[in-house]
Amino acid sequence: MSENTSVSWSAVSVLVVDDEPGMRAILKKALSKQYAQVDVAGSIEEAEELRKRCHFDLLIVDINLPGRSGIEWHEAFDPQTRRSDVIFMTGYADLETAIKALRAGASDFILKPFNLDQMMQSVQRCIERRLMERQNFALQRDVERSYPVDIIGDAQSTLSMKKLIAQIAPSQAAVLVEGESGTGKELVARALHQLSQRSGPFVPLNCGAIAPDLLESELFGHVSGAFTGAKKGREGLFRVANNGTLFLDEIGEMPLSMQSSLLRALEQKAIRPVGAEREVQVDVRIVAATNRNLKEEVAEGRFRRDLYYRLNVLTIELPSLRDRLDDIPALAHHFTQQLAKDLGSKPVSWTHEDIAAMQAYDWPGNIRELRNMMERCLLLGKPPADYWRELAGDAPLNANLASDAVTEVVEASENQILTAEGGIPQPCRCQSEDDSTFCYPSDWTLKEVEKAHIMQVVDSHEGNKSAAARQLGVARKTLERKFKEWADEVLTATEE
């Protein structure tokens, strides 16, 4: 078994059901060397309890068990709920038993006593078939997903990025895509590939997700016998992406030892599979991406300077979502329509309050966080503004600087409070049971009364301007304009 395969198999779980303690111990010891989780049970009842608590990719079941036989384990073989492949084993086989086992959905049927290698080969075939089904499912989903060339948004930074992508896409030169996590680096790489009109496939690889000692084989492939367990040769991703685009995400995570091999492949346009004697010519365009500052990585000695210059022929810097807030309405609409279709729900149109709340947020997770928020709101049935309001306990998403300047207060007397910078007195509380009634001195100007009343209503909603605007019967923008006017007055008074 190859090292690459062992990585895939490390997440596989197996359940062995046999009434013989010795058989259970032998199989558990042998299987535990290759698979992450191997459990054993001595009866169907015990096995069913384990199956209810855990997911198992493979069941190895003895037919002749005390109580219910292995073939009578109907819960595990129900076509509607079946989640596992099954290997039956028995020391008393006949044609009728074999037919029953096949009808129950057996993947294999092994007679006792058996050679341990025979069992391991049977297990390997089942797991390989199961992993292949998973890969086919993932590929099918990838094909069904849409990756539009047109990147959503009309903000100035977005338009500039689209123009740059269209300009450099036909080139064969390497491209380095830089930006924070979640800004859509893979989408940009796919757009580059689609606009390049290259005939080969788009092949993505996350360099940080592959173990360093397996990365060379993953990229360049290996021949049979190249290392222990490499019984079969394997094509690397460079050959899979021939005449297409190879997207190396998180290139900053690539080990230094591997960077020199990648540099040679880029310069020679040829690769040498692990264990091979001859190089293989490839025609692959490289698009690399990182959320690190590669210049700093080069200065610190963590990234090769020559590879950096080789990758940095053309650079696309992706803006963060907080730098393209004007795109949020279009992005929110796009994700809402897409997710509503995926979730089988009706599309939703968000209100101005929801869009304003989203534009007031900082979005540290960028577009990925926005998409997750849209999905969360659809699943919970809550508009974004309401969700954030509940999450923050009616606290505002971002403290408004103008609001902070105006509402900073100091105690001036027992019944009157003056704003520190604004100089506008606030009303005193009148005597009432709920202590929520305010009265205003008769010598106040209308402007003073308006400001004091608005501040008190906003304060009663713990700074939530949207809720305060609804109570006052005005638009939130009106409140924002008032706060800005007051802030300008404070700044003017300070300068004087």
C-alpha cells in the first residue's frame, strides 16, 4: 500500500463482529496498523449498540453467532439506512448461506480458516471502492457547481481586479494571487483558467493540506517500487493538469526542500516522478495563492527568493471585503439566491436595515464569512440585522465615532448631565413608576430638545440606532446624519 493511500485510509473505520476472542484480537491488531478506528463486538446486539454511536465504513461479520446470526442483522443491511460495506466470514458455508449473504448486500464472502493476507486484500478492495465512490461524488458535485467568469461586484476595486484578470488570462506566465483568507483566491484562479482557453483541466491543490513528505509524490507522481508500499505507479497533479492550470493554494506553506523541486519544474517545464530515471515534459500554467506576505517570508528565509520571483511574474492583489463594501448588496443577493436553491427554500430579499448592518460589519473572514452568514440566516429564518441584534444583545455592530464623541458624559449636578464635548444638557428624569419619563426645561431650544430626546431613545435601546429609528419614526440614515452633524460641531468647537 502506498503512502498516499495510507493517508486516505487513515480516516477509515472498521467494525469486527465475531464471537471468538482470538479472531477479534487478530483482526483488530492487523487492521489497526492501517485504519484509524477498529472496534470489535462479540454479538449482533453489542455491534448494533456500537453502530448506533459510530459510523463504520466497513463491517466484518461472522455469520454463525450466538443469538442472532450475522445475516439476521437487518438494521445494518436495510437499504434505506445502510451506510457500510459488509464482508461476511463463516466456517460452515453452503450454497444457501452464500445466496443469503449476497442478498443481504455482502461485498465479499470469506471461508474460515482463512489466510490473513486474504482478509486484508478483501478489506483493501472494499475500502478502495468506497473511497472511489466518495471521489466520484466529490467530482460530480464539483462539475455541477457553477464557477462564473464574472466576479460579483461593481466596486471600483472589484472592477479594477476584473480588468486585470481579463488582461493577463491569455498569458502563459505564472500568476501570484495575494489576499486575506476568504477573499476568493480560488475563484480568481478559475476565472484565469476559463479566460485562458487552455484545453486541459483546472487542478487545485492546497499545499498546506498535504504532509510534507508526500507533497513531492502528489505533485510529480511516482513509479512502482519508488518507496516502501508503492506497489503501483501514480500520476502526479502536474501530469493531470497537462495543457491546463495547476492552482497551488497556500504556496507559503510549502517546505523549503520542495520549493527547489518546484522551481526546477517551472524553469524546465518538465517533472521527474519519484523513483523515475527520465523527466516527463509537461505544459502547465501555474497560479499560486497565499494569504502570507511572501516578501517578508523571503526576508526571514522561509521562502526561496528565486521561486518568489519565478511565481511573481504577474500579481493580483485581492481587496478585502471591508474595502469593497459597495459589493455587499450584490454578493448578498447572489449567495441568497444560490443557497436558497441548494437548501430548497424560497429566495429572500433583505431589507435596507439588513444591508446597512452588513455594511457596518468589519468582515474579518471576508467573502467566505459573508456566505456563511447568508446560509446561517436562511437556515435560522432570521434577517442579518435581527441575528446580529440578538447575538450582541442589542449592541451596535460597530461603535460610531460620532456617537462616541457626543454621548461621552460627565456629571454636572444632581439632576442635570452635560455632554463633555457637545455642551448640550440632557433632560432630567421625572418622577414616575417606571422611571422612563423625561422632562425638558422651558428655556431649551428646539435643537437641544431634539438632540437630547434622540440620545435618550438611542440610549434606551443600548446604542441600537435601527431600533431607535423605528421608535422615532425616522429612517436610520436620518439618525446617522444627525450624529454626523453633532460630531462635526464637536470637532469645530474643539478646534476653536
